[in-house]
Amino acid sequence: MRSRGFTLIEMLVVIAIIAILAALLLPVLSSAHGKGKQIACVNHLKQLSIAAQIYTADNDGRLVQNLPANVDTNSWVQGNLKLLNNATNAAFIKQGKLFPYANNPGLYRCPGDPSQIAGVPRTRSYSMNSWVGSRQMEANPYAGGYRTFVRDNEIAAAGAAKIWVLVEENEATIDDGWFLVTMDDSRPFASAPAIRHSQCYDLAFADCHVEAYRLRDPETLRMTSDAVQISPRNYDWLRLKDVTTIR
């Protein structure tokens, strides 16, 4: 008895079913891939936070220094990602005070960060809270009675689980390792958080736990350049300020 092959119509039906299944599965696979990158990002921030704690333990309770690149070069990380010769050069990571405690340059970059310079990935995705690691903010007009933190006992008094230390910075604003937060609302999101994990960004706190903050304000989600104007009443801005420092 001769075996019967597929008709053209049957083949087309099978192809159509495969196409439908692929269309259903691709978003799931894409979401899982993105989730994997966020999990890796959380792990990077946690390792950097632990490294910062070990640095503090080795240095008589002093937090690793954090200053703008134009003020001092003795900071937790070196380099300005706005400069071509800095942005892709891992030497600026290795020159930072934190590197002996987190000595893998890959830890300083989020796996989901798409930013490149001349086709080469930038070396860093993270920046440090401008109120942590120096008294620099007290010399600015932004202080308004808020505290800076340069020792572990100062962080402990404020609540280590309530003050963030490291953040994923938006590729449009990232430059040096100093994430400026103006508590007086004079420049909301002068340094902006990243928008790369399904509209979330990751924050590492002083007690080494990491949280994902979802961006909810439509104004924030339009941040694609450092020229975007943000309202002082922006929900995401107020939420970040609430865990940045205390009076």
C-alpha cells in the first residue's frame, strides 16, 4: 500500500501553527532573557556593595571616597564616560579605590546596558550617591540641612537599609562615578536612573540589599537625554530623594 504524503494545504496549516506558536513564545523568551540580565545586574551591585563594606572595615570605618572627577582623583572609580578615551578604557576602573576589593572590571557594567562608544561597550553602568563618601554636597547650595555620610557609624545612625549607595545610571547622563541628587529640587534628575529593566532600575543600599525601583511617572519614562526637564513633583524623583539622605 502506497503511503500518503502531506498535501499542500496540510503543510500550510502546519507552517501556520508553527508561526503562531513562535509568535506566542518569542515574547516569553525575550522577557526571560531580560530578566536574566536584571538578575545579573543585581548580583553585580551586591558584589560592589560588599566590596565597599570590606573597604570600610579595612579603613577604620571610613567609607570609600566618592567625588566628582573634576574635584579629586582619589575616588572609588576613575574616569568620565563623556570622554571618548575614558568611556571604554578599563584602566579607569582599575585605578579606583574600590577595585582591590572588586577586582573584576565586568562587575562595574550592567549586562543589559546597551551603551557603546565607536562600537565598543562602555566600561561602567553604575554611579555612587553624591551624599555618600564625601562632604562635597555640604559645600554646594543643594545642602539644605541634609547630611552627608563619610563613616559607617553615620550611615548606621541614618539606617543602613534606608540609604542607597550605588545606582544604575542612565546612559544619557552618566559621566563620572558621582550621582548628583539635589535635595532642594533645583535640578531634578541632573543624574538620571537607567530605564533598561522593563522600566525598572536597581539600587544598592548601605546594608548591601538591592531593590528594583519601577519608574511610574510618564515624565520620567521620556528621559532620553540630559536635557529633559523634570518636575520637582515627579513621583520617581521624590521616591529616590526619600532614600538618598536625611536631615
